[in-house]
Amino acid sequence: MAKRRANGEGSICKRKDGRWEGRFTVGYREDGKQIYKNVLAKTQAECSKKLKAAIAAAKEIPASEPAPSVYTVAEWIDIWYENFIRPNLRETTRNQYESFIKHHIKPYIGELPLAKLSSLDLQKLYNSSRQAAEFRLTTLYPTPA
């Protein structure tokens, strides 16, 4: 049975040309896909040493500080929706998303700076939209006595 490597150690496998390849994740692109780096060696042991050195070197490179958010939640959700979500939706789903954004998200948390958005804010939004949905259901379909 093959030995499993721990998270962050990369992976080592033998290529068709007989060389050993070590791969590890350096980071993630804007679309969420992983960015890989690889090392090649003639033997598995040599590949393991090169892989450890490459991972150590990659960790020494300082990560860039995230830019301070200048967006509010409303501004960011518009950008996110138009560029990432809307192109992949059918028209009816698009209408539902736009309605939810317009009537639920923007009125409750739209004015918050994105950097200040917390899980408590999202929980409050969830609770308020859930209560509104329950109110609509009981108003439309009252339970018989």
C-alpha cells in the first residue's frame, strides 16, 4: 500500500519517461484553481529532497498583503454577480438571484464595508430572510383550525 503524504508536502510520482516529478501548490488563481510548481529528478530520493527545498523556498517568499477593501457589500455583490455568476445562469434563475439581491441582501447589509462584514451580519441576514419567508407562507397558506 502506498504511503500518504501530509497536507502541504506535495506529491511525487514517476513519469512515463522514467524521471520522478514532485508537485506542490503555491497558491490559487482568482478563479479558484490551484497554481502548481514542479521539480524533476532521476531518483525518487533526489526528487523528495528537491521538493522539500522548493516548498521551503516558496514559503520564504512573503505573501502580498491583501489590498484594503474599498467596496461596500452592495458594490461587490454587483461586481461578483455580473462577472462570475450571471453568465452561467438561465433567465428564470437570473431573475430570482436579482430579486434576492435587490430585496434582501442590499437593504440589510449593502451599506457595510466589505472588510467589516462578519459572520454575525450574515446570520442576521439569514434569520431575517427566513422569518420573511415563513411570514409569506403562513399568510398565503394559513393552517386550517
